[in-house]
Amino acid sequence: MQPTRRKPGARSGSTFAMRHLRAFGFWLVILAWAFLNGGFHELVLTPWLGSSWAPLASGLLLSLFIFMTAHVAVPRLSPTHSGQLLAVGFMWLLLTLCFEFVFGRIIQGKSWTALLHAYAFEGGNVWPLALLVVLLGPLLAARLRGCE
């Protein structure tokens, strides 16, 4: 008995699930980058650049790491159209925001005011830029790769 062939462009449930499982794995890589970047920020950048420039350098560095992860992820996610890449970016953004608020609130005990302060472009903070890279990184990386 021969396996059933899908029509080109037809969506397979297992392909959909595998794409999102792989995307989750790449988000875990982004999470690891964020933790490493935070340590680098505290141990190296702040003493070297000072508290006014370290957040900017750290945010730009994290954005670069996020984009590099997206660049590596795109061919492994096997997208067939840009909507899938936007869905991955949206998934990464939701996971990031959920982690940020749960970790900040429950583990670190930060107030809502303190958590929301991270979303303002003040004092060299570019966290909102990193979130934009999280959202659009897969789509932009695919375009850079010529996959779209």
C-alpha cells in the first residue's frame, strides 16, 4: 500500500504541529540568549560602559541574538508563506510576554509598575525594540534569506 500524497499547499496537522514545536524550541534558545545577555549586562557592560549606556548596548545585542536565532530557524521551520512566519513571531512574542510577566511578578516579586516601566524608551532601554525583533524576526530573516 502506498502512502497518501498531499496536494501541494495542503496543510497537514503534523506539519503544523512540528513547525510550532520547532518554533518553541527556537524560542527556548531566545530565552537562553536573554538570560546570558542579562548576566553579560550586569557583569561586563555596566562596569565597562556605565549604567547609562549598558541598557542600550545590552538591548541592541539581545536584538541581534534574536534576529540571528530567527535567521537560523527559518529554513528549519519550512514555512510555505509569510503568514506562517508571522504566526511564529506572534507565538514568540506571546511566550516572551507571558514569561516576562510571570517571572517578573512571581519569581522576582516586581510590581506591575516596575514591569511596565521596561516598556518605555527611557534611560537607554530598548526592550520594546527587542520585542519588535521577536515579532518580525522570522519574516525579516526569511526575506533576507530570499525564502519568501
